[in-house]
Amino acid sequence: MAVVLAVLRAEGGYRRGLAARLAREHGGVPRSWQRAVSEARALYEAGDAGTTP
């Protein structure tokens, strides 16, 4: 989830297709990345992303 939070911070928020892009770049199953994106997005949008390393 740290990877996803870093991307969200760098890009200024969620963009469609993020999970698929991360799966291509880092390997793994897109569905697993989608779960991580969902969790990280909730933190990011709640304003808690700055407190997570």
C-alpha cells in the first residue's frame, strides 16, 4: 500500500487504470493491486496519507 500512497501523492490523487498500471510495473495480479488502491485511496482522500510512511 505504500507504493500506491506514493503514487497518489506524486500524481495528486487517483487516476483511472492505476491498479492495472501498477500490476504491469511491479508485477502481480491487477485485482490485488485494486484492493491496495482502494485502501490507499480511502486513506489519501480522508487526509491521513501524510501520516503514513
